Amino acid sequence: GGFCGSVVRSLPFDSQGFDGISITLRGDGNRFKFRLKPDDVGSQRSEFQYQAVFDTIPQRWMTVHLPFESFVSVRRNDVDYSAPQVNKGIAGGRMISLGLVFSRFDFNELPNPRCSPGAFQLDVASIGLYRSVRPSFVLVSSAGTERINRLSTPEQRQRDVPIVQLNPQGILNWKYKGEEALRL
């Protein structure tokens, strides 16, 4: 024993394309676990689930972001180190249920260092999926990378600027290919 949980069963959703779970909550200073159950019923992993831990601050509303990389595959309380990440298993990102757990154990029967015996409180205002902000690129380039590919004959290259004439080790060609990949 030593745990209390709440599970929402039969709540199918797809987490593909998202980076994690976002929870707006108010806690009591204890450490809790968030639970995801993949839609892999019928597989040999049907007893497994994914869990991530999070700490709360007493009586303060907060938003907790749990990246999918922070979830570990568990069966009861034992970590399955060979399991794929949340979105990498046979179910992909399809989940069938979610839940919250308060336990006196972290994982592998190790004690939860932020567990106070007795009454506890966890108020949840919202649970959702989130996407991290993706980086934007500003491409700054020299004209030489474009020019090397516009000049089709050796005679045209001879009349151009020195860097285009030389093109040491074909560096302008490689630079152009890299820039084209960013432009897509």
C-alpha cells in the first residue's frame, strides 16, 4: 500500500506532435505523479503505464510542464528501462487514459522524499497538451553560395569574384546545399 490515485479511464487522445503535458494546479508541498496509459491493449505491455513526477508548492497555483522525455515506463512501481519513450511505442502517441497518483514511493520502491503522511490536497484547474516554442532561423549568407550555382561554365567562374573562382575544397557548394535545406 501507500498510494492514492485518481484515473480517468476511456479518455482517448493523441499526443503525437506535442512535447508534453501541462497541468495547472494547487498543491500542498508534496510530490505527485502524473500517469499516462498508452492505447496498446492486447500487447505484452498492457499492464504498463508511463509516469512523471512533479513537486508542488503549498497553497500556490502553478502550471507544471511535464515533457514526454521525463516520463518513465512502469509496471506497478518498477521502472522498465527497456521500454520505448511515450510517443515511440506501438501505440505511437495514442493514449487511452490519464491519472494522478500520490505515493510514498518514487520508483523501484525508493521512498518519495517529498511525501508527508496523512491528509493531502491537490486541486487541478486544467490538464492539456503543450508544444514548445520552435526556434526560428534568420539566414545570413554570402552571395558567393548562390553565384557558384548560377555559373555553369568554368569561363563564367573565371570572370567572377575571387572566392567564386577559387571555391576552396568545394566549400561554396556545401554551404549552398546547407542553406537550401534551411530554406525548405
